[in-house]
Amino acid sequence: MSYDTIEFLIADSVARLTFNRPKKLNSFNVEMHEEVRSVLRKVQRDKDIRSLLITGNGRGFCAGQDLSYRNDSTDEAKPNLGTSLEKYYNPLIRMLSDLEVPVVCAVNGVAAGAGANIAFACDIVVAARSATFIQAFSRIGLIPDSGGTWQMVHSMGRARAMALAMLGSELSAEHAAEWGMIWRCVDDDKLQQEGLDLAKHLSAQPTQAMAYIKRAINRATTNSLSHQLDTERDLQELAGQTEDYLEGVHAFLEKRPAKFVGR
Ligand code: T3D
């Protein structure tokens, strides 16, 4: 299938989604939302896909909402941005967070507005050293959305979150890594290989355990310790019933590398 606003490839159990509106710094219009949603559904359904890599074409990763589609608003006919979030951005963030395969994000350039928060919603984020993250919302009279307020407060703390949101200042990839927003940054020319290597590595891991790890870590941000212990018990019970757990134990005892099948 071909797409107008994205590229989508599957090879060796790794799906690769590339935002592809480079002249607009890969900002989102409705068509792009629909295409992205359709491939995320495919990733969720297709049990042969065991990891997802997201990146962008051109010099930007994603500049959030395409503002040229907001240009015709007048005092009489303002777009309802709550509806836009409910219909497009919130389902996208929920899908990324609920996907049962690891999602690697390779941030190739500026990630602004919802674009930054889409990156932060992925599971392992690597960024090119020259990439920047900008909560650009306040620059146009909006508040961070697409989970940005939640992600920032949980990862970098209230003081930094408040300043970034209010000032709309650029956060360098290096600071994003230091502040716990992303896994790490790498030299620009190493980024795509690094992202692909991570996605390939993850696609050979025990996929069910990856899904349970994701669920446990995501729940830990809001659960009490007691509740989290229950969550770990329930998910460990499920992990212990997988073929991959048996394989992992056998491989360890036989002193050989494990060959996980994702079940
Ligand atoms: O509306 C709703 O549905 C609610 C949901 C909102 C979610 C949001 O994401 S709101 C926030 C929207 N995004 C922004 O406010 C960011 C806008 N972009 C920028 O501030 C800057 O472009 C950047 C800081 C990201 C990068 O700056 P710079 O100087 O490197 O690039 P540039 O020259 O500004 O942009 C390059 C081109 O991309 C340019 O087009 P041109 O002049 O070469 O034809 C620019 O207009 C275009 N572009 C960049 N971002 C957007 C965009 N076009 C439309 N929408 C964009 N968001």
C-alpha cells in the first residue's frame, strides 16, 4: 500500500514508520493522522511485527499540527481544538502507549508542539545531537497537549516542565537526555543506524515480556507501591506462562543464546 504523508515498511519483524511531509517539517494534517493511525492498527494486529521504529524525513522530526489548516479561523468560526485533540491527537498518543510492541523513536531534527510529545510518548527515544524539542504551544497561545504536560512533569519535574511550557524554549537533545526525557542522543550521522539497531534488537526479544514491561512501567507512574506490587505479580504470572520464558531459562542453563519467538 502506498501513502501520501508517511512511508511504511516492514522487514524482519521490524516496522518502520517515517513521517514524510518534509516541506512542512512533517507537521500533521488530517490525512497524515489517518495514515499514521491505519499503520499503527496494522502494527497492533500483525503478530509478525515485533518492534516499531518511528522517524521523520528531511530536517525535522515533526512540527505538530500543520498550522496552515488553522489559517482560515475567524472570530466567528474558530476551530474547536478540543475536538481535534479528542479525535486525532489523543487517540494517537493512546495507541502509542498501548501498542504491545516496543516503539523506538529516532528524532532526526526539530520536534515541536505535538511533534515533541509524540516522540516522548514512544518507549525508547534516541535523538540526533542537533535535534531540539520545543513546546512551541505558548508561542501561539496554546498549552502543551498530546500528553506533554504529563510526560514533562513525570520525567523532568515541575520546575523544568513549567518553564519549558511557559517559555516555549528550545531543549537540546543533550539536555533532553540529561533531564530524563529521552534515552540518549547520538551523532547525527549515526542516528538512523542506532534507531534501526535498537528496533532490530528489540524485535528479537521476548515480545510478550516487552509488552508486560511497558504496561508495568507505564502504570508505575501513577500507582502506589502496594498497587504496583500487585501489578507486577499479575504481569509476572502472565510472563511466566510464555514459551519465551521457558526458552530463556533453558538457554541460560544450557549456556547458549536464547532464541525468542515472541510468544
Ligand atoms: O490545532 C489543533 O488541532 C490542536 C492541536 C495542536 C497540536 C500542536 O502541535 S500546536 C503547535 C503547532 N506547531 C507549532 O507551533 C510549531 C510551528 N513551527 C515552528 O515554530 C518552527 O517551524 C520550528 C521551530 C519547528 C522550526 O523553525 P525553523 O526556523 O527551523 O523552520 P521554519 O522556517 O519555521 O519552517 C520550515 C518550513 O516548515 C516553513 O515553510 P516555508 O516557509 O519554507 O514554506 C514553515 O512554514 C513550515 N512549518 C513548520 N512548522 C509548521 C510549518 N507549516 C505548517 N505548520 C507547522 N506546524
